[in-house]
Amino acid sequence: MDFSTKVYTTKTLLDFINSDHFKHLKNYPITKHRALSHINNPRASADDKILYITYYKKEIVGYRLIMVDEISIDNQKEKIGWYSCVWVNPDYRGKGIAKNLVQHSLKDWDNKIIFQGPVKESQNLYYSTGVFNKSTIEGFRGYARFDSCNIIKAKFPALKPISFLFKVIDGIFNLLGDLILKSKLSANTINNDLVKVVSDVDDETNTFIHTQHNNNLFKRSKKDINWILKYPWIIQQDYLDDVSKNYYFSSVADKFEYINVKFLNDNKAVAGFVIYQIRGEHLSIQYAAFKNEQIEQVISMTKALIKTHKINFFSTFDKRLTTYFNKKSSPFLFKKSILRDFYYSKNFEHYLTENPNLSFDGGDGDMIFT
């Protein structure tokens, strides 16, 4: 079959999403709000190749999206790309489309690619390139309320038609569970003079962040974090619009928001900054920079959000918080360890060997958006 691949840059992507061609697509390779995020990415240049679309005749049969980022070590920066999403029309799978998208993008990016662990069906494709090494980080997940409905739908898709039964069961158990949770959190207090919910990162917070991220590969600053907050990939919406209906990745959610919290010390100086994300009934920490003495305040804020927003489960990959929740008493019905795999180009191995304290973080790359 005769396939063709068209590549869009940060600059040409805007014309694409505003074109008549985009309005009448059968399968969408990107949503407008996600495209605007890539277009406004402060780490991207106009000529960065970020969207690869494979066509058969005039039909989109596959695509690959890349998010531009940079590794920053000792004031030296190197531009890299994160594989964000890949899709191939089921009717055309097994015809080399995904492989071609990988080979094409690796060549354009000189193998300077990183991505968060692929689905099992795609792992052999990436292993076969010989390009990538793997790093795994461990985090914590705690369930504060019964959530069998969502667990069943995720683990056993065939049971979705009867998922309403599990929702009823969850509701019954949570009548008692919420009373227990309320009792566990009754003593939880927050010093409102020292904990502030903010809309963005200010200069003082930015200065503090720069003192805290020495061990991270991707050192986000004020402009990077404010870009993330201003241009989310998921928007809060209780219905699927025409694009979202034909887009195969996260686009809208009936509940989605970032809660950005600045933590102050007794002298009212910034001593911590945390980005919480609420998606449905899931609370997660997507970015955390705080001094060790602030951990109790971060814990208190986390518990307060669990209670206020009726969170079913909470996740974090921050090592200090993971250790705390695993060892200390907590409001969770049960808890478990979670793993996140990052595949990175062997071109970057020297960063990790030369700097043993460097590590990936749970919100690195596109994970902070979803």
C-alpha cells in the first residue's frame, strides 16, 4: 500500500488546526487545545518537528506526536523530544506504519527522544531500535474511598456494561467509609497564614524552585510552569465535542483542575511549591519542590484536598512523600506501590552516569498534563 507521511512543525501546526481540512477529519491527530499548548511551548522553536501524520490516499491512518523539552545540566541545555502519543488505525495495523513513524521521528530528532513506558504491545518495536535504555521510579498510591467501578472498567473492559452495579456497591460502602475518613481527618489542620493556593508561579517562588531542582533532568522555571497551567491538554467539560469523539487520547474530563500551593516558613518566605492535579476522583502531585521541614504542611494540604474533593485515590512519585505515607498512619483504606518506566535515548546515558543523583520525576514530560 502506498502511504505518505506529512510532518508539521510548531509553526505550521497553527495553520493545520485552523484549516478546512482539519474541520472535516474522520480521525483527529490532535485537539485544538493540545495543539495550542505545543505551539506556545516556551522550549519549542518554530521549526521543531512535532506532529507526524501518515495518510493512505486522503485518510489519516496513523500519527505520532512529540513534545519539545530540554535537559538542563550545569547550565548546559540540550533540546530533546518526548514521544507523547501514537495511534494507528486498527484496519491498517501490521503494515509498518508505527515503525515508520518511529524511524522517521528518530532520524529527525537525532535519536534525542524520551518517553514514558509504552503499552506492552508496542515494547518490542522500541526495543528493536536499539536506541533506548530504561529507568524506573517508584511511587505511592493510596485509596481513601471505595472505587471498584473505575478499577473494574480499567482492568476488565468487558464488564463495562454492568459497571453501574459496582458504582452502586461503591456508594453503599462509602456511606460508612466517608464517616471513617472524616474521623481520621478530624485532627488535620492547615496554617492558612503559611499555605497559599495561587494561580501561577511568581518571581519569589521561581527563585525558590531554582534552589530545589538540582537532581532533576528537566529544570522547569516560572515560564515553563505557567505555560503548563495556562495551556492544559485536558479541559473540564461534561460532554464530548466533535473533535474529542474522534480523538483517541485524553481530551476532556468532567472534573479536571490544577491546584497550585505555595508553602511559607515562619518568616513568610517561600519554602515549598506543589502542583496538585484533580482528574475525576483522582488526586495526584505533578510537581513538588519543598524543604524537608515543610513535609508536614504538604501532608496536611494533601489530606485536606482528599477530604474536600471526595477523592477516591491519591498518587505521588515524590520520594519523601512516598516514604511518609508508606510508614506513617494515613487516611487510606489500602495502599500500594506504583511504578513508572521512562525510556530514554542512550545518547543521554552519560548524564546519569556522570551525575548519579539525577533522576526522573513522576511529572516529567507530558505526564504533568494528563
